[in-house]
Amino acid sequence: MKSFFPALALAIIAHSVQAQQKELSLDPVSITGTISPATVSKSGRNIMVIEGTQIGKLPVNSIDELLRYLPGIEVQSRGPMGAQGDISMRGATFQQVLVILDGVRLNDPLTGHFNSYIPIAPAEIERIEILKGASSAIYGTEAVGGVINIISKSFAAGPEGKSKQASAEFGMGEFGLTKTRAGLGWQKNKTILSGGLLQNKADGQNLRGSKGFLDLKTLSFSAKQFLSENTSVAYRFAWDDRNFNAQNFYTQSLADTATEQVVTHWHQINFSHIAGRHRISLDAGLKDASDKFRFNKPGQPNMNYSKVLQAQATHQFSINEKSTLSSGFQVLDRSVESNNRGNHSILYGGIFTVLNQRIGENLHINPALRLDYNERSGVELMPQLNVSYNQGDFQFRGSAGRSTRDADFTERYNNYQPSFVKKGNRIGNADLLSESSWNYEAGAEWFASSGLRLSVTGFNRQHKNLIDYATTLYKDMPRQTNLDSSGNGTLTYSLAKNLSSVTTSGVELDLFYSKNFAENHGLETSLGLVAMKSLSSGNTPSLYVSNHAKFLANFSLSYHFKMLRISANGLYKVRNTQVGTGLVTVSPDYFMMNARAEAMLLKEKVSLYFQADNVLDKRYSDILGPVMPGRWLSAGIKVSIR
């Protein structure tokens, strides 16, 4: 199976050499790397742009499942179909990847485990821009391993056009599974409306003494109105409800029969105005999340309510045809009310500036500088420099910059409120310092005229004060107020600590290929290979730092011929073996794959599909504790009207 990926890559490259026509925009315009619209090759960064239509073409059930099979992204799943997944890029922990929706931050202040709960229905997504590597100089805290920017159809729409579209999908499968997707879109010149629904519900496969049930729903609506050709206002509301079996998601205890429900409300507003060479964008967002976690039926649930209120302003000035200067500021107020962590709030702020400069015809430089402030750690200065050089079909690029991340409320205050906490539990640490890292990368792209893009990047991240959980004796705990004092101080807990310096190095290869052989006959595929390692200057065993894959290969493929579409995706992962308390062992490697066959009828307005998740019935775990489902079969119908 290990030879599958090199063979696939060689086959695609061999075919692409023979192709004569460029079938795909290999160098799309992106706004994520530099704030100002620019082609990927001019950003100096490794950026992927994924069209929203890919979600409907591939055997995926949620946005985090789509991300899981994209080149270079590791999603450490605890449950299927959007129940929970930790997003990692370039070996970063799950708190070190920033997720934004139309430029506004989504990361949850309670815990990074909720960052994959993206409050937008797939039907509303125009594209997903993924920047690999640090970008704190623009986006601030948490943009360490990368940035995922979800861009919606309504917020991206222009002032001209008339369209009506509707789509619906319904599927059923084993273990009581029902899947529903729906979307509506309408535009009449300067008025745009959009909405969508996603639901995955199932009794679930058998777990230890229970079933892995899930009931996951996302409902979103957005509207945009152009007040003139150059002035617009847009608004989005979303409701996201995730109720699921969380057995052993966070512990390895045999007493763990946990359930969890996370309900999120999202409000977002944007005002945009263009005047000559100036463009001003004002954004505000309000996110609240209610989390109810019950460890087992006899116990009292943890009740957590978190909220983020944010505002930001961005100004872009086109100095001339070769220079664009972008600057802005951002303010965030994060808070939590919890019967486990207590009530806390923290204020963040930042100002930034970034220059897009072309020198000659082929050289682009993008220096950026951000000054960040939070009331815990004070002022942080984050510089970054991106450079790219284009020569024909080749691009050479490099980047260097500093990034930071502050501890979330769970890392700082977990288990502070209960009257008694047993040994082995995870304990927060209010005195944690902010993480800091210097990030370096260099790479090259080949934009072949045949529809092939091949990218190679080497990266290095030098981290200080990295936050992770480490086994600690009771006698060494900084706060012992509600801990078990028996055992003469020899009982152990898992304490959040600032670890010694950690260096992560690696190399990644991304391949994208698209070819239309004839009308209604084409192929789209992607392949990612990443090899990396993390070395710590200390000997303290940690929970998450060494949990990333040492080698990761993920792929997706969609082939259509006339009225038939065949698609597949999967991954192969090599990581450190972990042995728990007899519940599960994290194996040194595994390969898993999903497949889907779809027949398109009535001029492609109606289609029938059959899908097999984990088609090889592989038993595996991404995280020590929860077991992922085995083979899961489903079938359904899709209707699309324009």
C-alpha cells in the first residue's frame, strides 16, 4: 500500500506531459496570504484554493472531512461526519491553526477542539483558501501552523448578475444514518441572498457499552446589498448544534461514557467601500457557544458558555500598479462562564500593515508587521517577510516570521471549580506564558500548462514556551486547592505547562491536476506528502506535541465520464505508537479510504449515489482513546436546479 502514492503521482505526471491544453486555473487569486487580492504565485506562500463544489463531488460528509484529505492537512478525528476533529498543519497543535470565515476569526476561546465547528452550510461556500505556515503578522494569535479561510458565495458576490439556484440532497445508510443537505441562492443585480442546511444524524456503531450516536446540524443564512457600485453591506447568521457520543474523547478511563452537546450562534456583518485607489472594509462578529459535557450518567455535567466579540477594520491603498499597502486593526473580547473553569474574560488588540511590492516583472516582496496586545502577556511584535520570484512556469518563494499563541481558558483554568479532583485529571495553569516561535520556509512551484501544479516546500519552526500537558506529581503542582492529597504527594496529574523549546522541521509536496479530456469527461485529483519531526530540548513527556504524523499522505480523486462520476479520498499516516489503559492503542501507521459512485440523470439535475466510508473497514484511532467507525455504507439522491 505504501507504493500506491508514488505510483499515483508518477501516473498523473506522465499523463500531464502529454496533455496540450491548460484546463484549470493553477494560479488563482487569493486574499488570505496578503489581505490584498493577488495571485498565489505573487504571495510568497504555499496557498491552496479549493472550490466549494468539491464538497459535493467527493465522499465527505462535513467540512472537516473535506479538509482531512487535502494535501498537507492532518485532521485528528475523534468522531465521524463533523462530531469533532483537531486540525493540524505542519505539526502544529490543534490550537495553532487559525480558522476564519470571510476574514473574521472563528477559533473558540474555551478550547481548540471546537475550531472545526465551522458555522456555515456547504451550499453557501464559494471557496476555501488554505495558507500553510505561520501568518501571525497579519492575523495575530493562533496563526502558527496555518490559516483556513472559508469564503462564502454571498460575501464574495459582485454587484451585477441575475441567478436563482436551489439544491437538495438526502441520504440514508447503516446504523440509522440520515444525511440532509440543502441550499438556496438568489441574486438580482445588487441584492444577494443565500442560505443552507447540513445535518448528519445516526444511532452510530457499537462502542464500549454504548453506541456512537451523533446529531449534527448547521443552518446558515446570509444577505448582501450593494448601496452603489462600490459600496456594500453584508450580514450572516448561523446556528450550529452538535450532539454526540464523546466516549473517551478526552480521557482513557473505563468509567468514561461521555456525551457532549455544543450549540453555537454566529453573527457577522461587513461594510465595504471602494473609492479610487482606496478600499475600506469594516467587519464585526459575535460568536457564543454553549457546551454541555457529561462524563457519565451519574456525574454532574460541565456547563461552559464562551463568547467572542470582535471588530476589525482594513484599509487597502493602491500606491501604483506595482505597490499596494494594506493596514488595519483588530479588537477581541473573549469570555467564559463555567462551573468547571470559572468566569473569566480577556481583551486582545492588534494593529498591522503589509506591503505588496513588485520589483521588475518577476520579483514580489511582502513585508508585514503586527503589534499585538493582550492584558495578560502585554505587547508582542510580529514581523514577517515573504518573497517570490517567477520565471516562466516556475515560482520560487521563501518566508520568515514570528508567531505567538496565548493559552485558552481550558489550558489556564481546567478543573479549578470542582470541590475535589481525582488523580490523573488534566489541570489548568493560570500562570502559563504565551507561546512564541520563529518560522522559516522555502519552496518552489511548477505551474505546468497541462493542468498540473507541483509544489515542494521545506519548513522549520523554532518554538519557545510551547503549551502542553505533562504528567506532574501532586507535590509539584502549583495549585493544590482541590486535588487529592493522599499518597504522600506521589499521586500524579496532567498539568498544562510551558515546555522547553521545540523544533519542528519537515518537507511537503503538493500535487494538483485537472484535465477535461472532452465534454462531460474529466479528472480532478490532488496528492499531498509530508514528512516531519519535532525535537524537544527537554525530557518531559507531553500529550499533544509529539502526536502529529511523522509522515502523512492524503489524496482525493474525482473522475467523471458522461453520466457517471467515481470519486475517492484517503490517507496514509505514520506516527508514534501510543499505548493506553487497555482501551485502544494508537498504531504506528494506518491507511484508510472512502469511495463514492454517482449516476447523473435528467441533464445532471438529478443524481443517485452510493458511498462507502472507510471502505477497507480499517480499525484505527487518531487520538488515544476514541475509536473511529469501521465501514459505513450509505446511498442517496441529489437534486440541483439553476
